[in-house]
Amino acid sequence: MRAREGAVTGTDRRLRILFVSDVYFPRINGVSTSIQTFRRELEALGHQTVLVAPAYPAAHDDDRDTIRVRSRYVPLDPEDRAMRWSELRRLRHVLAGKPFDLVHVQTPFLAHYAGVRLARAWAVPCVATYHTLFEEYLGHYVPFAPGVALRAAARALSRRQCNDVDAVIVPSIAMRDALERYGVANRMEIIPTGIPLGDFARGDGARFRARYGIAPRRPMLLFVGRVAFEKNIDFLLRVMVRVQRDLADALLVVSGEGPALKPLRRAAAAAGLGENVLFVGYLDRATTLADCYRAADAFVFASRTETQGLVLLEAMALGVPVVSTAVMGTRDIVGPGRGALVAEDDECDFARKVTMLLRSPALRARLAAEAIDYARAWSAPATARRLQDTYFSLRRGSAAGSVHALQCC
């Protein structure tokens, strides 16, 4: 583990921020994307960010201000890595002489405790982003434990951690409301990640269809995301059973990988959807993913645990109409109904709206135009400025003495 050199900036208008996370690329998920997006936009605003994240066995390219910490395998979750605590304890010495203005914790595991220790040692504010509603996730990964006990433990841990920092960033109103129900009494700011619109201005749908042998006029639905149980993709398969009764050649493309991939493949085959569902794995965000979005006639989403739903905005930015339920964080995005049809959490209603959209070129064109316009309001530069303003307010509060008592690592 070694620190990268970088210019130190400590004025009120230019900040040096330490991000600490238990996950980052090459592990692909919403947290990794959020960190990458905010770091890029904050640096465009003149700030410097340094990221501490796990090292992974797979190859990965890093910028000069990324510090990788040796890590180990995580039982029951082979996609993730646990940073070694002994290495995290050394961070204060590794970063000695490189003062930071603020620490921003991104995940609630070892990164949280390491980030809080560093912030207290340096007497600077500590912010935490609460990305994931873990209460809804744990049952999928620890199925042998009592569900009630798991949910209670997740709530208690979230409450302690969120009340232990100077402010909590949440990506949606629904997440703020959930944390308030847990008993979080701390300051909370609703700041979604936002979309780097420049990354979603390209894409060649015809190229994607040709690559995978999909006929140019074949009705194509798309899901992009981690192929995990909590994403409710099995619901989309049941929707497809109904859709293909009316549109026999309709195709659902699933882009992503994850622990539910094999069970979902089996479920699709068992439902007679062998010709109606195509799993394409992870696609490169810089190239083929944009092609995949452009190829779709509609984007479909039914996760019940999503704290924001960035993929919805990505699809909209590329002019792809959305059919989605409005549950948790997705409510903030699709609730206004611009560029999207909001479906009930019911297979029959969802399938009816999908079929209606696929059969109506005029409706698709109207929603596509709305989607592109709507996505502009969620631009990454705008949300980064809101995060910057939160940082500044905490820095002013810190100067007035409202920081944690100095403690030694």
C-alpha cells in the first residue's frame, strides 16, 4: 500500500478530500460508479480527491490519487473484498504530511471505521454516503439467519454509524425517510449521484443488434445492472411470459453479472423463454454499453431496494423510454412520469404497459424526447456542486468548533 503524490489545497474554496470505500472498480456496481462520477466532477470544480479502496485480484487501472489496500476473500460474497484492518490502521502514517480538509466515507464496513478514525485524528469533518438499504439485502446473502434479527441488526448498525459522522448524504427522499425511521437524528442531505451526460451522448444500436444477431425491428427490452436477487429480475421474467403471449418475438436483454445469473438462466429456460431472454454479461461502459442502450425500445426495471436507480437515468439520457415500478429511490426518478411509464408492482400491469409501449411508435417517440430533456436536470456537474456546498458548510462548522473531539488513531 502506498500513497500517491498530489498537490495540497486547503483554502475554503479548494478542498482536499479523502474518500474511503470498501468497494471500487473493477467491482462494478452503483457505489463504484458514484465514487468515480463525484471524484471526476469535484476535480473539475478545482478540488483534489484521494481514494482508499481494496485491491482486487483482477487487473484494474487507477489514477494517480488512488491508494489500494491489500484485501482478502469475503465468505458468502465472492465478488467483494475485505480490506485488511492492519493496513487501514497504517493509513494515518502513510498519509502523514498530506493534510485533508474532509473525509468522505462511502461504505459501512471497515471503510467506515477507518474513515471516522482518520477524521477524528485530523480534527476534520467526516461525511458518510448511505448508498444501500442493507436491511433488504442481507436476507439474500445470509439466508440461514432469522430475517427479523438481520433487519434489526442492520437498522441498529446504520443508526449508530449515521449518527457517528458530521453529515449523511442520501441519494433519494425514500432513503432519507428510511433512515429517519431507523432513528438517525443527524443532518441528512439528499444528493443523487447524477449523470455525466457527455458519456451518454453516443451509442450505435444497430451495431449492438448486429453483434448479437437481433433483427433490426425485433421488439427489445433491456435491463442493465447487477444480476442479483434483490434486483427483482425474476419478476421481469414473469412479465416476459405475459408479454410474449401478445408479442411472440419480444426479447429481454439482461446486461450484467452477479450471484443470481445461473438461477435466472434456469428460470428463463423453465418458463419457456429460451428465445425471449438474452444474457450478455457486463458491457464496457465506454463503448458497448451505450450501443446496448441505444438498441433497446424500452428499459425495464422493478427493483424494490434501489436507493436511486442510476441506470434509469442512463437509459433516459440516451433516449430510451422506461417502464419501472416506483419503489424506494426509483420513485424520485420516475415519479413525475417524464420519459417513463410507472407500473404497479404487479406482473399483469407491468406487462400491459410494456406491451402498450412496444406497440406504439408514437408513444415511444414522445417518451424518448421527454427522457432526454428530463435527464439534463440530473447532470453530474449540478449534483457535484450541491455536494461541494455541503462540504463548505461543514468546513465552516468545523472552524467554529463543531467537530468531533480530537482522538488518536
